[in-house]
Amino acid sequence: MTRPRIRKAIFPVAGLGTRFLPATKAMPKEMLPVVDRPLIQHVVDEARQAGIEHCIFVTGRNKSVIEDHFDRQFELEVTLVERGKKADLASLSQDLPEAGGTSFTRQQSPLGLGHAVWCARELVGGEPFAVILPDVLVQHPRGCLAQMIDASSDLDAKANVIAVEEVPMERVHMYGVVGVGKPVGKAFAITQMVEKPKAADAPSNLSITGRYILQPEIFDLLGKQAAGAGGEIQLTDAMVALAKTQPFYGLKFEGRSYDCGSKIGFLTANVAYGLERPDLGPELRAELTRMLAAK
Ligand code: G1P
């Protein structure tokens, strides 16, 4: 059966970003740059590359800069025109989702990722959709979501697909973790999902990596979901409930992920993305080599 196209993606961006204080005191953590693009721009690029037409941001107080970022900046554009900076102007336009292709709703209380996704239910409606966590960057020419959509083309119409990757066993307690069943095309059947398990209780060392394709039936379950790990309404727990009636598949994607919710992941992502840039890479590599040799 052919699957319906995935047209909408939810970006939960309500978190306070306390791990990056004081940088995030007056600025959303999603606006922290990896090289010269804010985190949120990197993940919106990935979504658009995967064919997403409508980006739904679940925001909170202090996040209005994100809305401004995905709008035209008239004064800036006029100045760029006056200065003849055509390339900068073109790239700013290219970064913008199409007019009408963004929506913003608020998560009024910080009740967890599951609650944030539920807040987007009216904007998503009754179609399958993607969830992209902006903390996680996946460095790959096609991004991660496009790989998931490809892999899901052979799966049944009501399949849910989750990106997973191996993490050291001593880190599984930081993630959602899946149990591995039989291979199905490029993916595998998921047998279990547990949010932030102790190493001893983890069904594998495959962690959920912040990219999901979900069926809209998740919303009713999220609406009823009790608080789980950390006292928060967890998306993983509602997925466990949905797995009783719909299949879940895991995809080990290609590319490297960076957890930009942690300082070390964020710094490493800046180095990795910088090294990949033709205009910066060679010089950055030389600088890093010099620095490391001096230690
Ligand atoms: C969330 C999810 C978790 C997933 C992780 C990926 O956790 O609940 O299942 O593995 O993102 O980054 P959080 O990082 O919000 O605690």
C-alpha cells in the first residue's frame, strides 16, 4: 500500500535551555548558531529537504525571535540591495519556508515532550506527521528525515518510524531506547520502547535520536498520557500505547548525530560543521592542528 505523503513537521522549541545559561537568558537555545546557522535553521533545512511543506513550532515564552527568524527582515533586505549583496539576499530568501508554511502554537506549561507534541494536534489534523527535535543535528548530505521517509515507502500506511542509533550502554539512561525485532527492508520492527531506562533494564543500546514519523492516532493517547520518567508526559510512553494497535519500525540512519542539548555535543557540532564548509574547513583544520600540537 502506498503511504500518504509526510507534509507536516512539529518542532518542539519550548524548552528553557538552562544548560546553556547565561547564553540562553534572553535568547532561545534554538537560536544558538552551529557555524553561522541557528540550530532551528539546520533542522528546518533538513525538514524541507525531506519534502516537508508545513513547519509547526511549539514555542513558549521568550521564543518570539524564532518567529521573526522565519519571516522577511525588510530593513535588512533593503540594506543588502543597496549594497549590492545579491548572494546574501538570495540565500536569506532560500532559507525561508514558503509563505503560509509555518505555524506557531504555545506549550503553556513545561509538562514534557509528549505534551509539547500534543499541543500541535489541531495544526496537524488527521494525517501522519514528523517530529524533529532541534537539539539533535544529523550530519549527512540528505539529512535524517529524508532517509526515514525513503525507508518507510515499503512499509504499511499506518507504520510509525523512529530514527535510532547506537550509544554506549552507560549512556542509555539519557535516552528513549528500543528493542530490536526482525528486519523489514532498511528498517527493523521495534519490539519495545522504554524512556530513560537503567542500563540493566534497557532492551538494547539503540537510542531514539530525535526524529519520528508518527500516525495521528498518537494525539488521543498523548491527551490521556500520565506523567512518566522525570515526572513529564513522555512521547515514548504514548508510543508504547500506540504500538498495541500500530506497527513501529526503527531506522539506523546514515550520518553522524550531535546532541546539541549538551555543551560537548554543541561544541563538537560546530567543529564538525565548520570542517565540512569549503570556505572555512581548511583554515579551521590548520588552526585545530596547531592548537592540538601545542597541548
Ligand atoms: C527526548 C526523548 C528521548 C530521546 C531524546 C533524543 O529526551 O524523550 O526518547 O532519546 O529526546 O535526544 P530529552 O532529550 O528531551 O530528555
